[in-house]
Amino acid sequence: MELEMEEDGGCAPRKYYEYLHSLNDRQREAACSDVTVPLMILAGPGSGKTSTMVGRVLTLLKEGIPPSNILAMTFTTAAAAEMRDRIGAVVGKAVAKEIVISTFHSFCLQLCRNHAEKLGRTSEFIIYGHGQQRRAVIEAERLLEHDKSDDLGDAVKQNHEGIKNSFKDKAKKWLKFVTQAKSSGRTPEEFEKKGDLTGASILRHYNEILVSCNALDYHDFINSSITLLTKFPEVYKECQDTWQAIVVDEFQDTSAMQYFLLKVLASHNHLTIVGDDDQSIFSFNGADISGFDSFRRDFPNHKEIRLNKNYRSTRAIVEAATALIHNNTKRCHHKLVETDNPSGSKITVKECHSEESQCAFVIDKIIETTSSSAEGCNFGKIAVLYRRQVTGKAFQASFRNRKIPFNIHGVAFYRKKVIKAIMAILRTTLPACDDGPWRQALKALLPGDKEEKKKVIDHVEKISLARKCSFISAATDIFSAKVSGTFKRAQITQGRKVLSTLYSLSKFVEREQSVSAVISSAGNMLPQQYLLEKRAVIDNDGGKLLNEDNDIRSVLQFLMDDVSDFLSTHFSSSGEICKTEEKGCASTLKAFIDYISLRETENFRSRKEENKNSITLTTIHQSKGLEWDVVFIVQANDSEIPLLHEYNGTVKEAGNTLEEERRLFYVAMTRARKKLYILHVTVDSHRQLLPPSRFLKEIPIHLLDVQGEGAATKSHEQTTRDISFDRAEGEASIEKVIAEQNETSPYPELMQTCVANDFLKRFEIDDRAVVSHIFHHWAKKQAFQIPKRLLDKIKFVIDERLRGKGYKRKDVLCKLKSLLSDDEALGYAEYVIKWEQIPIDKRSHLMRERQEHFQKKRIENSMGSSEPTPKQISYLRNLGCTITPTSRLHASHLIEKYKSL
């Protein structure tokens, strides 16, 4: 069957064959594989995965499958948009729009809405976010407590606040329990069979609360879709008839429940999965790496194709990353990655003494790289990756100070308080709105300070619990009364006005067709309207993101632009949402709120256009799927990656944890195209010595350019030499090691600094700046760059100042004059002259190294007299060490020694 004609009249089949010709042999084989045979495509980093997937969809179209019967599943809306654009470039935008390219949650949400009555909901059901889930869990706890007693006695009623606080304290634990149970598809009956009656009751009550509130949470989307497909044959048949071919991206990130859903949907075997088990890094979100083995088992006649050519990174980066990941045992073996790219420069491994020096090194390298015309690299081609968000905070501050533009993935516009307030107000206008939005809206609209609002809302909530009615019913009764024993007349009047305003907005939604007009009205209701006129590009710390200086949109404009994007995307196509004949915009408004709720569950919003020329600061998890010319992996220490267990300072060697951490490091390395830097620090903010990541030892040494004090001069065996650290010899051995390190220091300038300081030490601390200033001031002059001549000039200057009346520090000058004839003064003069002759750029580097040197010495001296930390002792016990360390420094050396064993 021939593909449809493009809008411009071009022949799509011709473009199809041209597109196939642009693929390599493996990619072409995957794209053109028999569409009736299940296909597994193992695509490593930079192997052209998206191009292959587009080719596969084009083949499905060529084989006669209508575009509206093709389902492509992705994990982000950005990936879906990119795929649709690429397909549209070949077959035309009209055909591309008919293909359903959706995230898992978006697809399941639509399926649940279409068959909501079978789930005990209406099609207008609401989606519970984290806060609403937490409140539902608290209510489930309350119902469980109520079940334990047939009647609430007076004593229990009197202790109502204590019980309520207890529920809130346990809510985090039970919310985690409910989330894990739902993500694995477990039911209350399963927990009852295992004897966990409390867990079964909590889960059952939670589910009942969601049904009674006409709501679903995010995990319900998958579970409810499976229920519809397995328990309702008509739904199953409808899906089989509609989705004749399915393509799944990022298969390694699917959970067990998502895989089960795919297996049911693809019982016709027209299934293509694309993924890489070496990039499975989201187990905390339920991702199950065993999905590949399950696919091989459930589809025994499948075809497997491996894309093994890396088009992204240099040969050095590819070889290093491949060597690292080969240490994992739970992976698809025989993956021989190759590349035609040049070798490129070695991977720089930099040891930094502290987190501050780490920031300084990164900034210096960024400026050096972007300033070089030969490099041709701008800020937008550079990224700084870290394991935890807290590490990025230091870089944000440093980049602001140095005026370096940057963007932060993960800063969510819809988490701003003013936007959350508007969204809550909008939710109250929709049918079957639960208590959460009413509570938030009341809190946002009531005048007064935070404490006054809290008292009002707590009282309304207390009345609603006592009467077993909704929050808004209780609020209406309270504020409709003319007098109250709890509130002043003014408070009742204010509450009545707020409710009246909210009801008026609901009426407005029923007759108004414009969603933008409704949102503007909701914004005008807020007492803090001025916040809507502020610029949107302000991060959580109140600091402006420098790369967005040109984006002057206000918060309200930003929100309106999102509304416009939503309407143009979802109402111009024949797909997801259709305008209705009914008056008002309730259905459109609900669709917009659902759209925002789904989008905000992703790791970050794509801000590609706005951040073309800015450094990217992001976690390694959030960097997945992205790439840059230059990448800095910072804080690559054994406490960060692999991330140690927070309780005992260990990482599971035998389990999946260590292998996933290695996969995470692999993902970070493979984000780089041309140059990769890996940095680790020797001392953390608590002055505790930190070892570099164990993963660095798994990279072949010939691929590394190791820089730093210990790393550049000593091998691992030399560093962990066989010293007997028992109690009697420990401190002496430590002093010996420090002395040897001083003798072999790679920084002779630092040793010369120590000699120079001997002269300054003869003065009081407050007087040393005066002495130093005099020497450095005259050493800059060409005529005095001979030590003896410099001392003569300083003596002459001192005599002049002593004869004058205005100089206040004559005592310092007298002492300095008396010491000028000493050999130490001559040595200091020689040092100052040499220092002033060093170029300014190198001088700043030496200053930084000198500060690090002395800071390290101070820390080591302090650690030699400080008690070892519990984390160090716990780590030593896990390494099999029975010696009790006498100090933090002793413990650090023991850790290095036993790790080498």
C-alpha cells in the first residue's frame, strides 16, 4: 500500500526510501523487519535510536497499517513531540498527527476516562496528586482506627488532636506503602493472605476513599487500564481493533505492571520495543530491568537486533564507558560497541581538595573552553552533572557570582505558590471537586496572616469530620451563620465573600468559552495579584537564572502561553480532545488541568529553545536522553556514586544497587560528545576525608589524564602502602606519611611559600598585612627586582615614614627595620620578587593551590585530634576492620588500607 500524499504534493514513498538510505545497515534491518514478528531493538547511547524508531513507524505505514491504528509509547512529552516532528518531515504533518504518540500515563488516562463507569467513576474523575494522596492516607488511617473501636468514647474524643497528629506522623510511611503496593499491582487480599491485616485495611480504605471521591491516582492509571483489558472483553476487543501495531521507547524504564499492560495490548504480536538494559536507572520509580528477559520468554519467536555503533562520543569515551559497564553481570552480554569517531582527548580525572576548589576548577575550564576560538564551544554545549540536587546548589551560587548563564532542569513553574493557588481555584469550578482544592483556595483567598488562616481552615476541617460532610459543605454552613462562637463577625463576612466569589467563578465557567478569560478571572481574585506581574524566571532561591534575562514574561503571561500551546496542540488535531457543543469551557478547563498534572510528573520540562546558550546544571537521572559537547561529572566520590546507604555507610555489593549505580555512572559518561571531566573531592564540608569513586578504578588507565595532588604522583598501591595502624603506632605512622607527602609535593611554590612565611611569623597577625603590602608594592617596580636593592628601598621608605607625623603604625615599621638585615628578610624579598614576576593568570591558580595546601594541613591537624565519626567506624566494620581508630585521620587511612585489601 502506498503512503498518503504529502500536503505539498511530494511523494511519501520516495521520501521513505530516502530516509531508509540514511540509516546504517543495523538500523535499516531493524526498521524494515517483519511487522508481524515481535522485535527487540537494543540501542546503546548515541546509536541512532530515535532515527530507527521513526524508520520503524514509517515501515508500519508502508505495510498498510493506518496511522490512527499505530500506538507509540514514550516516557516524556518532549520525546513524543520529537518523534512526531521527524515522522511529519517524511510523510507530512497531517499523517503524523493521526499517529497516537503518547506517554504511558497519558494513554492510560484516556482509556480510563473512556470507560470510567466500569471503574466506578464518572468520566469527570479527578487526578490525585501527592498532597491529595497524603490526605487520603491520613483519612484511611482514621477509618482504620475507627474500625478498631465500635464507638468513639469520650476519652478518645478529648484526645482527638493527639490522634490526628499521630496520623500525620505515620502518613509518610503509609503513603510509601500504598505507592509500592499499587506500583506492583498488589491488592488488599494479597496482604491479608500474608497476614498483614493493617496494611490490607489501609490499602482497602484508601481505594474506597478514591472511589467515593471520584478520583484516581497516578498508579491507578496503569492498574485500572489492566483491569479494563482483563475483566471487560469489549474493552480488550476495542483496543485490539484500534491498536494494530505498538512501538515502545525506553523499554528499560518500564515497570512490571507497564510490561504486563503491553503484553495484553500486544497479544497480536505486532510489538516493537526499543531500549538499553545498561541505561536502566529508575528502579526507585518501579523500573524493572528484568523486562527484557520477560519479553524473550513471553515472545519466543521474537527477533533481536543490536545497534552497536556510537555516533555521539569520541573513541576514548566509548572505550572507557564500555570497560566500566562490562563489570555488571546482570546485562545482555556480547554487546560490542564501536565507533568511527576519532579518539579525541583523554578523560580528565581531577582531584580537588574541597567543594569550593571543585567549583573553581569547573568555572575556569568553562571560561577557557568558551573563550577558545579553536574549540568553537558555547555555554549551551556544556553540562555539569551530579548525583544529588544538593550538589548543584554550590554551582548555582558560583555561576551567579561569575555571571555565567545556566539553566536548572527540574525547576517547576507549576510549583510556584501563586500558580498552585490559581490551579486550586480552577479545580473548585469543576464537578465532583474534592476537599483538597477547596482547602487550598480558601487558604489563598482569605485575608489575614498565616496563623489566622490556619485556625479558620482547621476549624472547618474539624466540623466536616464531626458532621461527616465535605469541607465545602462545612465551610458554607459556618460562613452562612450570622453569629459564631468561634469567629468574629468580620471573619464570617470575609469567609462568606470568598465562597461567593468562588461560586461566581463556577457560574462564569458555565457560560464562558475562553479558558484564558477564566484563568485571568481566577488570578484577579488573589490578594497577591502583584505576584502575577513578576517575572516567571525566578528559581526557588529567589535568584534570577542568568540565561533567561531576555525572557521578560510575567507569571501570568507564562501561564497564558501554556494555555495557548495546549489549545493549539490538543484542539487542532483530530485526536485526543474534541470541542463539545455544550456552553461554557468546563470540559476544556478540565482537560487543561489534566494536561498540566501529567506534565508535572515528568523529571523536567524541556526548555531547549530558551537555554541554547547556557550551562546545564542537572542530576544524572535528569540528564538521561540528552547530550553535550563537554560534560563535567562532579563529586565522583564513593559516598556519592555509588551512593552509600544512609544508615550504615555501605552499598549492596551482591544486590542490584551497586549495578544500578554503575549504570548511572555509565549514563553520565555517555552524555559527552567530545570532552569528559570527572571530578572528586578529598575533603567534604564536614572536614571528613573522602575516597574517589570505586568506578574510576574500572576505567583503563591509558584512557585517563589524572590530575591532582595524590592522584598525579602516587599509584593506588603507593597510596595504600602496608602500614601497621595499631593503637601504639598509628599517630607516628600518620606523621611519617604526611612528612613524606611534603617531601614529594608537586608544588615547589608551596614549599617556598612556607619558607617565606617564616619571616612573616615574626610579626603579630594584625601587622603582617602591613609588612606584606610594603614588600609587594615596591617589588612590582622594575628598578627594585633585585633582593638587596628591594631591602634598601624598603629601609629608605621606613625612614621617611618614621620622620613624618601622619603614619599611625610606626611600631610595626620600627620592628621591620630592625629585621631587614636578617637572612630571612633577604629570603622573603627574593620570594616576593619571584611572585610578582609570575603572570597574573598563573598567579591566581597558584594562590588557589596554596590556599588548598594550607587548608588541607589545617584539616589534617584537626582530624588528627578529632574523634572518628560513627559513619567511619561503621564503614570500617563493614570492610572487616577490627581496629578502633584513634582519630578521624587514622580512620580515613584505615579505610584506604582495608579497601585495597
